[in-house]
Amino acid sequence: MFRPLSLYIGMRYTRAKRRNHFISFISLTSMLGVALGVAALITVLSVMNGFEKELKDRILGMTSHAFITGEDGTLKDWPDLQDLIRHDPDVVASAPFVEGQAMLSQGSRVRGTLVRGIDAELEQSVSTIGDKIIQGKLADLTDGSFGIVLGKDLATAMGVTTGDKITMITPHVSPTPAGVIPRLKRLTVVGIFEIGMYEYDSGLAVMNINDAAKLFKIPGRVTGLRLKFDDVFKAPQLLRKLMQDVPVNYRAADWTFQHANFFRALKTEKTVMFVILMLIVAVAAFNIVSTLVMMVTDKQSDIAILRTLGMNPGSVMGIFMVQGTLIGLIGTAMGVVGGVLLAWNIESLIASLEKLIGYQFMPADVYYISSLPSQLEWSDVSVIAITAFVLSILSTLYPSWRASQIKPAEALRYD
């Protein structure tokens, strides 16, 4: 059976024989180094992809793609505005809202919160809050009921559940014969939601839009109109296009004003992590250089004999390129398999480890997300594998060239 001589000898040199066990051990170490770097890179980038996806789903599920409000921060004619923008093909849905800051009180417990007044039916077309209710129903926020739906962590901090009463203190004051006192209203907790982000679960309360307008002293008005576009990432362009058909006495903003820098930071961090972890692969590739240099030194006599038998320098160079490439190929393949398996199971592995040691690595009150999500992107896997393999090939060039320059007479002079 025909086998290219360079390939055959290169594969023979990869295996340990008699007196070169140490060199083969270094080859194994280099192989494992490449595998470790590739696996770590795939796992870390998959976790960062998972974080980005979860944050987008949770943040953009609660934040409007864009909103329109009046010059004074309120809207009175929002139904007319809604009819005007409804004909825009890029606008999927719209819903009015009232928003303001307030304090919730229950016994000795007091917490500041963001209060959002919504139309329960329309709100479900622009946000995911209706799908996140774990107790009660969003439909119970009827006009005049003065019910309130709290985030899970906020309800826990206040020590209330569905059916309990809670006092809301708004920043608007009421003059009385005894002086100016804050405006207070007793509300009924009709539901609890869990978004999965501490920011919302601990700091957001939702109530009926008309009830909220009365509490914030803007009866018959709303804070603005929330919009949902068919493509959230084109929101700035679509909003500018939409505002060309809207009267000039309105102002608007899209989600990028609040969260764009955050997502840009995530992408920048992902790029930096790729570069840093690729250094692990580079170190492993440097080990391949060391391995091949040692191998060339150890095999000088063999190389000289091959040259005297007629092997040309290019074929000698091919022997050691085959050896280094094989180390890189096996290491990259092991790393890809290990990284993919780890990325698919990292969430359950971390959860099991947290349960075993009784410690939570990512507390919800510190991090945006308390779990460790992972989303494997095959495009990332391809880039990592190709980059690692190319580095491995490049690391073979100098030792292989050095082997091809060995002069047979000098190498065999003292043998």
C-alpha cells in the first residue's frame, strides 16, 4: 500500500520509541494544552452568548422598543396617536403606560419602586410580563380596583402575597388643615411576577393605567405610548422614519438610549475574552515548537541518513510538519468535543455543584442573572477550531525548516 514517505515517517515519530519517551510526553502535553485552550474558549464564549441572549430576552421583553410622549412628559390624545401610527407596517403593536416613582409600605417595611400603570390587554402585545405571572392574573388589574402586581423579590422583601394589602406613598402631596402630607393609597396585591432579573423582580410594581394616572395626578393622561417594532435592532432607524409622519409636538426615544452601551460592552468583553483565551492556544502552539526542536535535535542522525539516501529538504521539512500538524489536529479535535459537551451541560453542572457545596456562585441581588446560561454557536466553534489548527501549523514551520537545513556530513561526523 502506497504511503507518502514524509507522512509515514512523521506519524512514526509521533509515537514513543525506546529512548524518546520524554519527547513524546512533551508532545502529549502540547496536545492537551491545545485541547484545554480550545475547550475553555468554546465554553466561555458559549456562556457569554447565553448571557447576551438571556439579557436581551429579559430586558427587551420588559423594555419597550421605543416610546413616544408629549413635550411635557405626558400624552392626552394617545388614542389618536395610536391610530396614526397603527398604519405603519414596521409597528407590530403599541400600548399606553403611566410611569412614576413611589414607595411601598407594609408594617415597618418600606421599599422604593418604579410603578408602571398599564392596560392589561394592550400591554401583553408589547411586553412579556403576562407570561411571567406566577401568582394571580394580570387581568385582575381592573379600573378602580386599585390592585397591584409586584415582582417576586419585591413581594418577598415586603412580606406580602396575593390578597394582602399594601400602602403606596406617591411623591405628590395633599394639603390638609394639619399641613401638607404625602399622598397615600391602600392597594391590594392581586399578582406576583418573576422576570428572572433582579432589577425588575425587586424594583417594579404594575397596576391599572387609570388607577396609576389618578395616583400620579394626571387623570385622563398617560406618560407615553410604548411601541413594538418587527425588528428590535432596527428600532432607531424605524423610529426616525415613523416620527417623520408624527406632529412635531411629540418626542420619542428608543431602547438604545438606555441599554445600547450595555450590549456593546458585552460584545467588547466577548472579543477581549476571545483574545485572552486564545493565548492559551498560542502557548500550547509554542510547546509544539519546543517539541519539534527537541525532536529535530534528537533525530539529526536519522535526518542525515535520509538525506544521503536521496530525500530532498522539502520532504524532510514535511516529516516534522506532519508531526506538529498531527499534534495540533488531535488537540483541536479533543478540545472541540470537550468544549461542545461542556457548553451543552455547563448549566446543569454548575447547578449540581452549587447544590453540592451549598453556595451560589451568582447571587441574584448582585448579578443580572442568577443562573449560568449557555448558547453554543457553531460559527464560534468553527472560528476557534480553524484558528487553533492554523496556529498549530504555523508553529511547525521553524523547526521543520531547521530540520531541512541539517547537513548530512556534519551530522554523521562523530557517529
